Amino acid sequence: MTADSRKIKILAIGPLPTPGHAIGGSRTLFAETLRQLELRGFDPDIINTSRPRSGLPPWRMHLAGLAVLARVMWGVLKRVPRSQLVFLNMSSHSAIGVASAIWLTCKIARRPLVLRLFGGMLPEIYQGSGPVARWLADRAILRCPIVYMETHYLLRAFGNPGNFRWLPNTRDIATPAPARRKEVRRLVFAAQLWMDKGLAEALEACRALPEGCHLNVFGPVMPDTDLSLFEGHPKATYGGVPEPGEMPRILREHDLLLFPSYRMHETYPGIIIEASQCGVPVIAAKWGDVSEIVHHERDGLLVEPRSTADLQAAIKRLLDDPTLYRRLCEGARERGETFRSGPWYDKVARDLRDLCGQ
């Protein structure tokens, strides 16, 4: 794709990967958004909303958050007048207060504000907020010319108004045609290693894997991770934190992804999309919005959350039924193409250009 010769200056606000932070979905996605917009002729002026470190005491994390907020708002005040449009990418956790302040700045400067929300908590936050916060949301952020939502659940929760658009998590994994997978031998679990990502359940379910099968676990160790679960495990190995860009290779070397997460408000996990684009099916928990991207028995299997027995039974089913497994591989590859970045960011680029034209 060739970039348009007419550069459009946008103020892009969002979290970027930062040293000291475990790589997370919102940071990866914002970095990919910037790359895709630059390819399409946009000139982003970036305000990074990531905190400098993680793992600090709560009071220092709170101060760091206030410092980031002050820096972001000062940057917005100075740089909005130099931009044609403001593109705010943020978690729904803090959307109402922060986005409303940025909306007011844009309104005064007569610059359109486009909002993209990560995560799926906005409906619950909105319902649990006081009347002032809901008033702000109704008259500010929910009336932005364009509000991009990650999931269909979010669209339905607010009645799918005309300014809301579906913009899912996307990936663009290069997938040279591999040899056709015939059976399950190498399983992989890849995520931030919070215990409610289903780590204990995955390890327990894999204890009885047959000879020749093995589970490899990758991801940053989080504060509640219990690595003692690996001690003496006959069928699982912790492989550490992959280098940036290594996950596609790791996925292509495995036959099946385990993602039994029951972490609050899972939306569209990037690792599932990446695995699908590599032709690797997933066994995932029926939790959050995961069932919007994993179709049971078509491109993966869905199991009950927190159920080691269900997870173990699903693994055994694929071990015993190579025909079903091969069908899921084909379905996963087809499903993964739905979330290729290119077509989605073509639409975003058209939206932003139209908005600037107005």
C-alpha cells in the first residue's frame, strides 16, 4: 500500500510499550495503530500515556498516574491547535473523566475527537457512576463524531448509535504456508502469567498428557504467579518471556493454544488472533467476549471457566480425533484472516480523512 502524499497531522494519544511494563494488549495495539496510520499517510504527534514502571507500591503508582495525567493534559493543551484531529486510545477504566477533559479541550480548539476504547468495562463503569459522570459521558465522550469499540458487546450495551463503530483487535502475522498439521503434540500457553489467566488449570490438565506431548508456557511473571506449580511437573516447561516479534515463530512451532482465562473482562485476546492466523486452534474458556472470536467446534473449542476437568476432556478429544483437529486448524486459519489489520485500518483511514474534510 502506498501512503497518500497529503499528510494529515493528528494528535495520537495512547499507551506505548514501556521498559518495566509487561507487554499488554492495549500497548501492542496502539503501537500497531500508529504504524498502520503512518503507512496510510498520517503524521501522528504522539502522547504516550503509559506509566514509566510497574510493580511500585500503591501510593507511588497513584502518584505516577497523577503525573502521567498532568503530562498528558498539558501536552493536549499545547498540541491540539497544531493538529487537524485528535485520536484518543484509552482503556475504558478511566474513559469518562479523562476523555471528557480532552473532549472539552478539543471543543474549545474546534478539533474533532475520535475515541477508541480498549477493554470491555465501560458499560459497568457507566452504570456504576454517579449522575455527574453519566451526564459527562452522555454529552461528551459518547457524542464524539466516531467512537471505536472493540467488541459487539460494547456496541449492544449502548444501543449501537450511529457514531459507534466496531474496530476489533487486529494482527498481521506473516504466515508462510506450513506443513499441514495432523495431530496434537506440542501445546502452548502464552499470556501475562496472572493466575486467573487459567495457568493452574492448564498445568493440572496437562499432567496426564500421553508420551510425546508437552506444554510450553511463555509470558511475564506477574505478582500473583505461583511458579512452584512447575516444580516436578512431568509435562510442562516455563519458557520465559519471548523477545519482541518472537511469538509468531513460537506459535508456528506448536499445534494447540490453551487459553483458559477467566480474568475479568477478557475482550479479544491478541494471542488467540495471532494463533488463528498461524493456523493454530485454541481451547479457551467461555468467558468475557472470547466467544465472539472463537466459534466452538469450528475454529476452536470452548470450555467452562475454572474447570480443569473440562479443559482436560477437550485436550483429550483433540488427541483422540485427528479429523476434528485438522478441521479446527483450517477453521482457525480462515477465522484469523477476518482480523487482518489491513482492511480494518483502510476503513479507519477513510473515517479520519472524511472527518478532517468536514
